[in-house]
Amino acid sequence: MKQEEPIVGSTLGAPKTPSISASYDGSGVNVSWSAVDRASSYTVYRSGASEKVFSGISDTGLRDDSVQKGASYSYSVVAVDEYGIASDKSSKAEVSIK
């Protein structure tokens, strides 16, 4: 290893934790989060009536059309950098489907 190369993880640390929001528009849930420096992708975790993981997302939002009426869901997001180092999970955004 060359001396000027950073030691991954110890020099860079994990990306910052994004903030997240989610809203139901009558047919699906729109989930959005803040952009994070050095993030090359994001992973969104859905819990509640049914669990699902959306990984490898390069944008700062997604639409979840696989929700069921009468159910409640929680979404959280993790930023992942080019080395695979992940941030802490964001706080949860809660949505009730009516």
C-alpha cells in the first residue's frame, strides 16, 4: 500500500445518517431522504405489515406501490459509500395506509 492512500474506514469513517420522510398519496408511498456526501447508493428498509428491502438506490427517493390498505409501515434509510461502508440507520418515517 502506498503511503498516501487512505485506510478505508479508519480515515474516512461512515457516511452521515440521512433524514427521511414518507407520505401516502392514495395509491402508493413516496419516500424521500436527504442526500449524503460520499454516498454512492442508499438502502431503504420497510417494516410493518410486510418487510421489504430496497437496495442499490442511486437517487434520494423511491415510490413503494406494494403497500396494502389498512396497514402501517415504517421506513428507514442507510447511506452506503463506494467502499461499502454504511451509515447508521435513519430515524423511522411512519405511514398508515387508509
